[in-house]
Amino acid sequence: MPIAHVGPVGPCSTLRSFNLEFRTGGDDLRGNSEVIVWLRTTNGDVELRHVWGRFADHSSNSKLVTFQNANWGANSCSITGVSIRMVSHPEWHESTGNWNMDGFAVQGYSSTGAYRYSLSRSTANKRFTGSSPWWHTTG
């Protein structure tokens, strides 16, 4: 995970796919929990495909995703940040899940595969809980 970079890489381009990198701390993301990522843009928020756990304690996990709708796109120069929400789907015998996200990065790619956007937070340090399920960052 890069230390820090935020913003477009090269000329403004319509992004179609994304590599999401999650660094998990001392509390895992359960297999029955999901992470929802939105790109915040000057034209409104755009939802990416949901990512499901399991992310083990003290691990790094990369997921290649697209938008919820394959026809959607976002201009690399219009992105103003990212929002992340953890949704726990506990079994009857479990309490609501928690998750420690210690780092996050996203790289955006055009339809031709050109690398055109990057955001990295190597020290995100967010504890997601049932009462605190959101994290936001600018960039």
C-alpha cells in the first residue's frame, strides 16, 4: 500500500474498474459482513460493487471491483473522496460484527486498463461497529 497519494494520474479519464486494498488490524472482518465503497464526486456519490469478508486479523486484502451498474463511470478529475460502510449480517448466535481497518487504498482504471486515479490512507485507523459503521476521506 503506497504511503500517500491522492488524485488523478495523467489526463482526466472515465474510470470503469478499481483495485481496493484493505489493511485489517486486530479485529477481523467476518465472512458474513460486507464493505460498501462509494466514490464521492462533484456529480454525486457512485456505489461500487460490494466486497464481502472474511479479512483475517492483521492482513491485507485486495479486491478488483466495478460499479454496481456496469454502464456507470466516473471522471478521474471529478472524484472528491471515498466513503466506506461496513454492514454486519450476524448469525443468530453472534453479536454485530466489528472490524478494525488500519489502511485503505484505491486505484482507478479506464476501460482500456490505464491507471488514472489513486487514493491511499496508510493510517486509516477506523474501528467499524454497529453504532459507527461509516468512514469518509477526501481526495
